[in-house]
Amino acid sequence: MEEFYRINWLRARARRDRWKEEVSLVRHEMLWTCLWFEYHKDMWEERALQSTEPGKEAYAKKQMGLWNDFAKKARLMFQGKHVDCI
């Protein structure tokens, strides 16, 4: 009977360890998402500054706004989830 409890304890510990790893991965994925959106916003901002044609500049600014909105929404959704978004 003692072996039965030991096996159940080992299974429960393994399950707990898997969940700890999953929580860590999800937190990192939330941070990576924020950073990804910020990266694209900065990239389009740079393109808007370097653009010489009005149409290309307008498109770059539109894309910059889109990625900025994504970043804001991600920060808002992840707020209070132990993620330090920039």
C-alpha cells in the first residue's frame, strides 16, 4: 500500500512540475508578444521617417499605429499577470 501512495505522490509532483514549466512559458510568451509588437512599431516608425514619398510615409504611419494598438492591447490584457511589458 505504501508503494501505491509513493507512486501517486511521484505522479502528482511530476504534474505540478509540468504546470510550473507551463506557467513560466506562458509568462515569457506574453512578454515576447509585447516585445514583438514594439519591435514592429519601431520598425515602421523608422520607415516613416526615412520615406521620401507621401504615400509611403502615410502607409508606414498607418502600420505604425496598427502595431502600436496591438502593443497597447497586449499590455492591457497582460496587466496584472506578472509580466513586465515595456
